[in-house]
Amino acid sequence: MPFPPGSLTPAPDREPDLHDDFRTGLDPRWWVASYLPHWTTPERARARYDTGPDGLALRIDRDQPDWREEDAPLRVSNLQTGVFSGPVGSPLGSHRHREGLTVRTETPTRLLFAPSSGRVEITVSASRDVNCMTAAWLVGTEHRSPTESGEICIFEIDADAIGETTVARSGIKAHHDPHLTSDMSEVALPLDASAPHTWFVQWGSGETVIGCQDRTLRRVAQAPDYPLFLMIDLFEIGPRRGLYPKTATIHRVRAWGESGLAAG
């Protein structure tokens, strides 16, 4: 199945603000190796991963605890380029993607790459392991306001949707932002997403464009206009079964911030 016509606009004609192939390990200037640590406890949030010449392999191990007991069965290893939380017991923190979340571990604010518009490129090999999902999002930091909470879903790829053609989910999720409207859809990729392939997103000036392998997949006439940080995740959703460890590999990330926060 061919991609829709049209290509993404070229990358900016300058060096990326963030460029990482993980060959020398995890760079703490850019990455928090925990999944939304403020909503849970450090050991439950901590990412399992290995680095090497192919990049960084996010890993789910057989003994890995559920992210939160209330959300079991759900295990996750994640990298993100920022974190924000209020005090323990408060409902304030980045990515309130579930009802009833309150801060369990107060986490110092770190905004390592959090632009309000820009471009991100991610080269990834998604997991084909049973019950797994590989995903990448840009989410509102919420450090200025709890309504700055929208999400750009670059991709969500379920393991059982991978084959010679892969089906992924992509688009916008409003969450608690009253100025956005959720607009998610499935996109068909004429490739096996467990092999290396590159996703692109550009957003700003009221438009979000998402693509894969240089071809446009989604063009949405809305975009968050406040700081967003990047999350790249491997989830195991459901009871433990199959072989361990389960892995997805991030080969390279390049990102440019047009405005907002881009620090390193």
C-alpha cells in the first residue's frame, strides 16, 4: 500500500538541538530514564535498557514491576526529555493521562528539550514481542498551566499490527487542553516496523504534520503552542507471557526547537 502523496518539508538548515544515536550510552543532558516518575515510585518508573552500536534497546524484563499497582498489568520502559511535578499529594504534573493521578514522588522540574514548535525525527525498530506497544509522543509539560497538556502522538505501534504492512495510530490528543480537539486515526505503512524506519513530526503555527520514511501520513490543522517534551516508550500491556526480555530499539533521535525551551 503506497504512502499518501506529498513529502514533509526539509529539516532546518542547521545542526539539530538534540542529536543522539546512544552509541556512547544514555546522555543525561537530554534524557530522563523514567516513565512519568512523579505519578509512581522510582523503581516502578525506572527504565530498563541497553546501549550499543545499534542504539538504545528499551527492555521489559520478566521481573519488572507494574508502573502503578492500580494500572496493573502494565509495565513500561521509557525515555523522556523533561519532567515536572507538584508536591506529593497534589494533582499537578506532566501528562495527566489517567483520571485520579496524584503525585507520589515529587520530582524536580527538568526541561531538557521542550520546545513549543519544531521538528523531531526518530529512527526506531518496534517490538514484535507479545503484548507490547512501541510509542512516541510529544506531551505538554504543564509546568506553566495544567491546561498546557495536549499531546502529539507521533506513533503507537502494537506488536500484533506489525507485518509486511504495519498499522499504527497517529494524531492529536487534547487531554485537558480546551483549545485542542482529539484527532487520532490509524495509518498503514508499507513496511515491517520491526526493522529500522524513521518517523518525522513538524508542528507550529496551528498545524501538525506527521510522516514516516519521508512521506506525509497526517496533516492536522491544529498544534499545541506551548512547551512539549518528547517521550519514547516500550509498554507491555497485559499478563506476563512470552519470552523475555522484550525489546524495542531507538537507533537515532534528531530534534530542532523553533521556539520555547531547547536546552542541553
